[in-house]
Amino acid sequence: STSETFTSIARVYRGTFVHSTQNAAVEILEDTILGVDTEGRIAFISTAAELGTLSKTWGFRISDVRHLGPRFFMPGLVDTHIHASQYSYSGTALDMPLLQWLNTYTFPTEVNYKDLDFAHDVYTKVVKRTLRNGTTAACYFATIYTDSSLLLGEIADKYGQRALVGKVCMDRNQAVPVYQESVDHSCKETKRFIGELLKRKYARVRPIVTPRFALSCSASLLGHLGEIAKNNDLHIQSHISETKDEVDLVKQLFPDSESYADVYHKHNLLTNKTVMAHACHLTDSELKLFKDTGTSIAHCPNSNISLCSGMLDVQRVLKHSVKLGLGTDVAGGYSPSMLDAIRRTLDTSKILSIQDPKHKALTFEEVFRLATLGGSEALSLHKQTGNFEVGKDFDALLINPVVSDSPFDVFPSEGPKVILEKFLNLGDDRNIEEVYVAGKKVIPFQQSE
Ligand code: GUN
Ligand code: FE
């Protein structure tokens, strides 16, 4: 095509590429060549038989092509729901049900983010930890404090992670009264957060409107936030139907709404750029509302199990044609790694099939898709990322299954699909040799970082 003459190639790789498409949960492309242009986008992906032609068309030297050997590339992992501000206590404090857990651990911790030094330390650690584990795109909750939420955006940009960052909004908090805002303040600060973050023109960090959940927000605040999102065409995130206690309380607090989903829908908060976390206990009509509005679900299985919240039936969600991605939900979920989210998704699905033999458990291939392409669709980032389609940004993990301290072994008879399965079930950050976001190598870290 004519555009080829205007773009130049930065790097070309030859080897195995594994990704998902609309038609295939796992597509394995062996002896394939992929070119990344100077903008970090995928310029071409072809069989190696085309190498001579491509090198002439695109003007790269065949001797500059990097051979992957036993390694393979897969798309970066998309964490559709993570609380950066809860990372400090991840791996602890999982001994209470959700609402008590929020009052006892979460709200008192989040108050600390008034302090920019504290925030800088934790936010740097969570961005580095998640990148190290292959999260190339993350949808973050910060806290109610605007300045430290902006700092999270700055840190994601500095280390090169693609991110949606939300300043949390809440005007109800009986348990920890200092940790709430007035409606007026919350709206003013949300607008300041959005304006300031956009002004900084970070390439891949965007604001997301973030009402914490219906129990933390008055109808008035929800209404204003819906307006702000609509007027600026912004992403929206919140929580829904995580536990039955929460669903019951929402019913009491919003007696005029038909359902929990309707509380958000009434305030223009269900859109095709909305992602709702958990959704364990939605009714069929609520799922239909999600489908009709284009709202997606962040499935957070570690959190659902760790806080004994419930088990989301992913097959049922997919049957309703609702978009779904996976989330770690740090720190309700104790692991910051999306590989853990993949494993807990498989566990939950298998437990559902033990309880009901008619339930068809998800396959590892399907869950691989949810963690990559599915997540990009859930966050409406599928035009930029999610798989190795020409024109998308090159967000990728270079996996080495035979690294010297690999946590699993590979045998000579095993092909790429089996090796992918082993990596998803047994692998960890030792196998993730390099991480790329928009063509830029973000792992290993630069020396100064
Ligand atoms: N619902 C409202 N806030 C939260 C939170 O911080 N974590 C979880 N898991 N659920 C929530
Ligand atoms: Fe959450």
C-alpha cells in the first residue's frame, strides 16, 4: 500500500507469535516475521517465505532481523481492574467480607495517599511490579486525592505502561468519615484531575471517571459524574454486584431503581466505555442492559474467592454477548500478576462445573483471549492493543520457556501450544524476558530506574 513508503521500520523479528483473533482463541504463527515501525506500530506480520519481498518493500536489511529461537512473542496482558493504592497491603488482610474489609483495611490505608511521598513509593512499586509481570495496560483506581492520582499517571508514563487512571469519587463514608468528599468538591476535583492529566499529553495514559460504587456515592454525585463523562467522552469504571450484602444495601439505598445496574444506568454511567468490576450477582435483565449499553465486565476471580464474594459465571456473561476482561483487583485479590488472574479464572470455571456438570468449563485458550484481546475490548482499547494485528501498537511479551531458572520444564516432543499452556499454568516473571509497550522496551528496566 502507499502508506508503506512513509513509514520506516524500526525492528523486525522472526520466530513464533501467539495471539488471539475474533475467530481463534489461540492462533499460533510459526516461522513468522513481524515488523515494528518507528511509531511503535505493527507494520506487517507475514510468513517467513515473504522475507525477501518485505525487505525490499520496507527497506530493512535481512541481516538485521532478530531471530527468537526457542522464545515466542505473545500480546501484553491487560489488567482491567487494579487498585494501585491497595498494593501496599496486597497479600494480607483477607479475613473479612467485603464491606467490613473496606471499613477496616481499605479506607484507612487510602487516607495515606494525601502524602505524596508515600504515594510515590507505592505507585512506583506497583507500576514496576505489574510491568515486570507482563501487564502492558492497566485500569487503575487511585484514591480520592487528585494530586497523588496525577502522580500515578506520571509514574505509569515514566515507566511506559499504558494506563487508565481514576481519581476515586465518594461522598458517603460512615466508617471512616475523613475519607469522603462533598459532591461539589468531588466534581471540581474530578474536572481538575481530567484537565490536568490531559494537559500533560502523556502518550498512553488517560483519565477514567471513577465513582467508587453505589454504596459510596449519592444519586447527586453519580448524576454529576455521568454528565462529566458524557461531556468529555471519557471512560468510566466502578464496582457492581460483588457481594449479596452489597446488592441488598443498594436496594435499600436506591429504592426507586429497578436493579443495581439501573442505579448506574439512570445516571448515564453505563456506556460502551464503561468497565464494571466483579458483577458476580447480576440478573439476566442486568446482563442484557450491559449488552445494550456496551458496558463491559472486569472479572476479578482472586478477589472474588479471597473475600468470599461470589463466583462469576463467565460462560453466562459471554452467552449474553457482554464484553469481559480479567482483573487482579489488588488488594482484594492478593496477586498483582495477570498470570494469577488467568489461573483463578480457570479454577472458578472448573469449580462451577464441579457444582453443575452441565456447566462447560472455560479452556486455557479462551482464558488467554480474555487476558489479552478480551481485556483490550473491555477497556475500549482494542484499536490500539490486544493482539498482533497490523496497525495496532506492538504491546508484547517475549517469553522464554527455557530460561535457566525456568519454573517449568519443556520436553522435546512439545509444540508451541503445549508450551503456551505450561507458561500460563506454571510460568512467572522469570520467563518474561522483555516487555514492549508501543514498540518501546519497558522491561528490563533502564539502568537509572
Ligand atoms: N467496592 C468498593 N470499593 C472496593 C474496593 O476497593 N475493592 C473491592 N474489591 N470492592 C470494592
Ligand atoms: Fe476493586
